[in-house]
Amino acid sequence: MAFPRRPGRGGRSSAAPSSFARASSRRRWDALLLFNRALEADPSFALAAFNRASALFSLERFEEAIDVYNIALRRRPDLPDAWYFKGRALLEAGQPQAAAICLEKAIDLRPNFDEALVELERARDEEDAAR
């Protein structure tokens, strides 16, 4: 499987998972390449898939991030953070109804997941506005 190569300098930062939000664009691309290598070495490594998706999210590559969160969740459906960030990526991609489903799953797995509750409210507001 071929993975994307790091482009030249530049890029935008975004509110993204974990420490990726604070990293420079170059460092985020470096991290993405390392996660790609980890997945090439062990395709069943769900946390590497989660981290790869999070790197993609931080680079605002939301559609790709959603695809990789799906891989992580097929391997480990018990990861509330993966459901949460997939929901956030879906919101950024303009899919509030699908986002709400993922955010509800995150809350089911971690009932006091305050960030997921806030994003769920946002998803429902966006859903209502679209009607």
C-alpha cells in the first residue's frame, strides 16, 4: 500500500487530537510517515491506525482521517477517543448526522465524556439548521 509523501513546507494548523495541534506542519507529516510505517509493519495495530487518523485530522485531511478511523474502529470498536475524533472529522466534513452517531457511541463507551457531549450538541444543532 502506498502512503502519501510529505509535501514542502507550509500547511495550516487546526484544532486537532492530542499533541498534534501544537506540532508544526512538518512534524505532523513526519509523525504521519512514522504511523504509516507502523501500519505497514503490523496492519492489525489499531492504535497506530488511530494515531495515523489523528495526524490526518490535524492536517485537515478529514475524509482520509474518517477512512483511517474506520480501520482503527474495525479492529478496536471499544476506543471512545476514536469514535469521538471520527465524529469531529465527520462534523468538519459536513456530515452532522453521521457525526452524532459516532459521538453517541463515544459517550456510551465513556459516559462522562464532556468533550463528546459538547460536540454532540454541536452536531445536533448543525443537523437542525440543515432541515
